[in-house]
Amino acid sequence: MQFELLVLVAGAAVVAGLARRLNMSEPLVLVVAGIGAGLIPGVPDYELEPEVVLYFVLPPLLFAAAWQSSVINFRQNIRPIGLLSVGLVLFTTFAVGLAVHAVLPQLPLAAAFALGAIVSPPDAVAATAVGRSVGLPRRLVTILAGESLVNDATALTALRVAVGAAVAGGFSIWTGIAEFLVAAVGGVVVGLVIAVLVEVALQHLHDPVLENSLVLLLPFVAFAAAEQLGIDGYHGSGVLAVVTAGLYLGHRSPRRQTAATRLQGTEVWRVIEFLLESVVFALIGLQLPTVLRELPNGSLDAIAVAAVVALVVTIGARFVWMYPATYLPRKIPSVGARDPSPPWTYPTVLAWAGMRGVVSLAAAFGLPENFPQKNVVLFLTFVVVVGTLLIQGLTLPTLIRRLGVTGSEQQQDLIREAGAQHAAANAALARLDAELADDGSVPEDVVSRLREKAEIRQLGAWERLGGRGSADGSAIEPPTISFRRLRRSMIEAEREVFIDLRDRGQIDDEVLMRVQRELDLEESILMRE
């Protein structure tokens, strides 16, 4: 099994890398590749382990997304995020449950509601990746990302209530409300407490390896602690605990982290995200043989109809909810004055960006064995997940382009960056003058180089705002771009010399590694995304 796991990770990474090189959507390519691989005779079955996904895959992905999210933007968009991550999830749960029960009466209503809860939370990894690649307005990306951070908590809590009703045969609305409140409040409190404790510990470590190791463990600890702690059988939400911890520490990290910790941590988390997301989407496609094998004999026509209904209602419920949720709150004068109504194309894109992901499949696989019609629910979930990923995922870029929903943040960011760089350079020069006043023994050439460096950073952002043009109309490369390009070429020449000297035995490997680190750090400064 260890070899099969290595093959899965390596294969998913190769497919994702090819998709990235070809400028294609990695999640969609991985799902299709997984389906194709699962149909090849001799390929081993990769069954999705719910505990592995919920306790070891979901926490780091949520934590990384929360860390990179803007607390300020999240707070500014709390209304649409809340309406989607709570209201839409519950609306979808009931809509899908009622529709599927109507066409498949042998599926109990409580089990149908469990199906609705399972397929209700979209996975925004694919949607946000597509949105950023085609220039979706930042606010829409923020709403999609914020929705995906919270909606899993709502869906999993609703699923617990529905599973309890389906297995035990009873349901209390007050029990459901109490469980939701304990999950929400408990998850936030646990995540905040753990984040504060970790921040205190980080202030005393002063070692990039130890700091990043502690941060790497945090999402697993926060998720497990929230899920284990509870009151009268009610448990906190591990999802909200991880998200809260990620938002808190991510917002405070610019002041707390050192440059070495930040550089090391950024690259470590990029690798983790790439590998986990690649494996997750490949696993979705690889579940096809298992799902088909578990499908019960008989009533296949009715199950097929129910699958189509579940897919259509899942997609349609998002549209039914999106437009009123977008425009009705703005009928309140105070809300409308502060946040004017967007064009109809914005909610349309948000409505179509509702692809489901691995959390839905993990929740379906994790249903108890005595759950009624478990295999049918698993098949319907698979159809909804794969259907939304392929149908909506493949057409979302075209829809965004056709509707012209693109943002103008890039130019605005450059203007604001230029102003910030100007202010920062002035502060740097003022600090330099203060240091020189205290220490007048600094050589003049060192002072000149420091002033030149500050001026280059000050002018660089302004140069990127608009290129200069030559007499024939062709663009002229800005000086700072020329400097970075030529300096990187020079660094590469230096690196080749050191490697050649190492190969000839004239310098030791320790010397090479020390010098190469210096060159790598300088090159990383010159690199631009």
C-alpha cells in the first residue's frame, strides 16, 4: 500500500505539473485523469478514507487559505460571505433533500437531507484558481474564498443533525440549533485560544525551523481539539477552529515573523498545498470504480434520475439564492448607500462558481454503516461532485470572459504600491540619517550605496505604472526591470563558476553551499511573481 500511495502522489504531481505548464486548470485535469486511470484494468483501488481527509488533508489546506486571506477584506465582505456560507448551505440542504426524496421515495427524508448537507458546500480551490487566472475582480475572489473557509463547518454540522435523525429516527429543531451554536462558538474560541498560545510560544523561539514546525502542526492540533472538546455530546467545529487560527496568525505575521521564517515558511506551504491539492483532486476521479461497485442492483433508472435531479438542483439552488441575497439586503438604505448594487453579471459568475470537492466525497464515505441507502447517497454525491467540477469548471473561464467580469485592481495596486514605496523609501532614508547622526564613522561609499538602493525601490513602482515608448512606438524596458534581468544573468554566471570550481576540487562543498545561499537570497529578491 505504501508503494501505491507513492505512485498516487507522484502521478498526481506530474499531471498537475503538466497542467500548470500547459496553462490548464489543474483540478479539472486531475479529476479527468483520475477517472481515466480508475477505468484502466490493473490500477489499484484508492478508497477515500474520511478520517484521513477530514483530519489530515482538510486542516492544512484550510489553514493555508485562511493565513493568506485578508482579515480586512473578510470583515468588509462578512455579509455576502455569511449569506453564502450559512444561508445558502442550509437552503441547498433542504432543496436537494426535498427534490431527491420526491423522485426517490425509498430514500428516507432524513437521509435525503443528509445528502443535501453533503453536497451543499462548494470547494473554491478550482473556482478561485480560475478566477485569478482570468482576472476576476478581487471582491468576487474574496467572497468565494471566504465562503469556502466557513461553509464546510455549516455543512458538517447540518450533516451531523441529519445523520442522527436518519439513524435514530428522530429530530429536534432545538437540538439542531444547539449543535450549530456550540460548533460555531466552540470552534472560534478553541481556534483563537490555540492561536494566542502559539503566538506567545513563537515569540520565544527565534528559530525559523522551530517556528515553521510549530505553525505546521497548528492546524492539526486546532482541528482535533475543537472536534474532541464538547458539551453534552455537542462538539466544536474543527473547521472554524482552523480558520480562526489561520486568520489570526496570518494577520499578525507581518509584524511578528522574521524575514528568514517568512521566506522558509512560504515555500514550505506552497509545496504542501501543491501536493495535497493534486492528490485530493486525483482521488476524486479515482473513486469511480469504488462508487460503481457499491451501487445496489435494481432501480438503476430511478437512481440515475435522482442523480440528475441532485445535480440540477444543487446548481440551480445557488442561482435561486444568489440574486435575492445580492440585491435584497441593498434595499435597506444604510446598506445600499454603503455598498451599491453590482451589475447582474457579478452574482451570475458567483452562482456558476459552485464546484463541489473532496469534502463532500469524504463526508459521504464517512457515513455510518447502518445509514439507510448509504451506497445510493455515495453515488449521488459522486455525480454531483464530478458533474459540477466538469460542467461548471470547464465553462467558468468562458463565462467570465463573455460577461466581461474582470477587475481593474492591478493598475490600482500599482498606483497604491508606488505611493507606499515612496513613503517607505522616505522613512528608510530618514532612519539612515538618524543612524548616521549616531555613528559618523560609516564610509561614504556605503552611505551612497544605501541611498541608491532606497531610490531604486522608490522609483521602481512608478516605472511599472506605464512603460516608456520609443520613437517608433515600441515599448522600452523600464530601468528597474533591466537591472533585475541583467543582475539575474550575472548571478547565474557567478553560480556556474562556483559549481565548476567545486567540481574541480578547488573549493569545498561547504563553501559552495554558503556562497550559493547568498546568491539564492539575492536572486529571490529580484524574482517577481
